[in-house]
Amino acid sequence: MTNKRDKNIVAIITMMFLFAMIAFVTNLAAPIGVIWSNRFEGSNFLGMLGNMMNFAAYLFMGIPAGKMLSKIGYKKTALVAIAVGFVGVLTQYLSGVVDPASTFLTLPSNFVIYLLGAFIAGFSVCMLNTVVNPMLNLLGGGGNKGNQLIQIGGTFNSLAGTLTPMLVGALIGTVSRDTAISDVNPVLYIAMGVFAVSFIILGFIPINDPGEKKNKKVVYEKSPWAFRHFVLGTIAIFVYVGVEIGIPGTLNFYLSNITDKGAGLDPSNAATIGGFVAGTYWFLMLVGRFIGGLVGGKVSSKVMLSTVSGLAMILIIAAILTPKTVTTSMPVFTGSSFSLTVVPLSALLLVVCGLCTSIMWGSIFNLAVEGLGKYTSAASGIFMMMVVGGGIIPLIQNWVADQSTYMFSYIVPLIGLAYLLYYALSGSKNVNTDIIVNDEDEVVPIDLAPESLPVE
């Protein structure tokens, strides 16, 4: 009994590290994009393309990742995901070795290899998102203990999301055309090391998959697409992930490329400050999730989503209208403590948006699957695919930044937040209550259960 408990503890710790790796790998794209942006004469569109490739993987792997659980089991799916993640990060590392003078389809070969690595890493993150939540629930024995482990894992996820842009920003320092992806090799070494150790540890730990109920098969007369509030909810998830990633990603670009001291930043250290400021956004998301967990049982998802969407809109409008010459001292989380840093006031306003976006995922999901019954599991797989919005919307935002200014580009997440406000107030109402959603002896397929949804 003691031996089994000890093995479970090791497995739980391993899952916690994988929870962190989801955010670590995902959040590498935006700060590394600062390097590519400067290599391409300040093209924010090309700089954000790696982030796009990372999230594009969800579109192709969302549902297949869920089906892998039922075919090869939780443990093997996790091992495959870890191996793919190692290959993805290794490919990104190799992009720093290739001769930048060589070209492929008019693009530098090293940039193409980096994009390939980001895409491969995206497959890994998608699979990990599918498996870590239910596996932690399984290791905890389900119930309150399983949920507690998932919440702790979410904390590790947010912490990694906080530290990643800080680490990359600190390594980059001053950004110039000579800055190369090889400058952030230490971060890539860490990622590959964690993947390798996790694979070895998990390979020696016996984990039994939960069994499925043997009752009669459920008859699905319709599909989740028959529900208007679910269709609008999938759009909301697409928009939300894009807004969540676009706000700090573009802010990192903005601060890293400030060249005049009128904005309050030292241009020689702008990339480092940009990384720490973006990291503070993710730290506030961690705080927001904690607060959301405390009030979630007392406040409805509709009220929560409408409140934070409206507040985020006000913050972004204020950020757009505030000149960058208006500065303030902002407490920036530097990894171990907070220190005051002079930044444009608009940056502080955008960072505070992290408190708002932190609780949107759960609220949107709850509203979208309300009343779906037996169609909930299929809806979960579709939701996984919609995470691709985290790649498309920031790409659009940075294209707008290229055509105008960084601050004006925030019109893109502003429009997205307006849609989320509409969804909370009106679009989330279930108008298809005539559809039968419960069968006797219902079976919910294990491969697309709601807890397999991604953590950002």
C-alpha cells in the first residue's frame, strides 16, 4: 500500500511539471517572437507567426488527441505527448544552428525550421491538455481530492506562464537585428530536460486507466451544433483565447521595441522589462483564478463573464486613448518579488486585464454546455479545436499593429470582448430546450470528457 502511494506521489509531481510545461511551451512563442520581429525589420505579423503555428496544432489535433485516450490509454498518450514536445523544442533549438543566410520559399531557413518546431510543440501541448486534467483526477481518486490536485496543477500552470516571458526577456536583454534565437538556448535546454526526465519517470510508473460503464450505448439524435448557445459559445472560446494571448503578447512587443525615453523605459533594457511586465499579466491571471475559485460557487457564470468583459473593455479603451508619454510606477513581478518600474500607464491598464481574462474560460464553458446533457462530451472536443483562436486573433492584432500602431491594434481584442459581453448577456441563453438531452443508462465517452479541456 505504501509503495503504491509513493508511486502515486511521484506520478502526481510529474503531472504537476507537465501542467507547468503546457504554459511554459505555449508562452515561449510571444517573447521569442520579439527576436524574429526585429530580424524582419520590425514585422509584428511575422514575429507572432510562431504563436500562430503553436495554436494551429489544436485545430488538427483537438479531437484526435481525445480519441487517443480511449485507444492507447492515459499513460501512453502522455508519453507520446512528452516525446512530441521534446522533438518540438529540439526543432526550435536547431533553428538557431541553421545558417540564417539560406532560404526556403523566400523565407530564411532557420525561421521555417522554428515555425515547424512551434507547430510540433503545439501538438504536444494539445495532447498534454487532453490528458493531464483527467490523469490528476484519476491519481487523486476522483471527488474533492481529484479536484484539489487539478486546482494545484492550474497554479503550476499559471506560475510557469508568469515566469516564461521573464526568463526569455532577461536572456534577450537589448533586442537588435543581431539578436538570435540561440540567445535563449538556456530556456530551451530547461524545456527539453523537463520533457526527458518526465518521460523516464512516467515510463516506470504503473497507471491504470479508469474503466468505462458497460451500459447500453447512447443514441445521439442531434449534435452539439443543434444548440444555438453552444455554437455562439464555440465562437466565444475562439475569441477568448485570442484575447487572452493577444493582450500580453502584443504588449511584450510594444515595450520591447520602445526606442525613446519619453515612454519611461530605458531602451537598452526594454526587452527585459517587457518580459517582466508581460509576466505580471500572467501572475494576475493566477491571482484571478484563485479569486474566481473562491466566489465561483456564489456568483453565476453569466454575471462573472459580463462583469469582467465589461471591465476589460473599459481598461483597453483607456489604454488606447492614453498617450505613451503618460507614465506610472508599476509593481512588476520579477520572479521572486515585486519591484517598482516606470512604464507607460497604458501598459499597467493592459496588465490589469489579466484579472479579467483569468476567469473567462470556465464561465464560457459552463454557459455553452448548459443543458447539453449527453452532448457535453462531444462539445468538449469541439472546444479543444477552438483554442486555435489563440493563434489567429493575435496574428490579426499584430498585422493591425504593423499597419498602424501597437495601441490602436488593441481594437481587435476590444471587439472580441464586446462579443463576449454580448454572449454573456444574450447569446448564452438556451433556446433549444425542446431537444432531448438525456437517455436512460447514459454513457459519456471517456475520451472527450469535460475535464480534458485545456488549461491556458
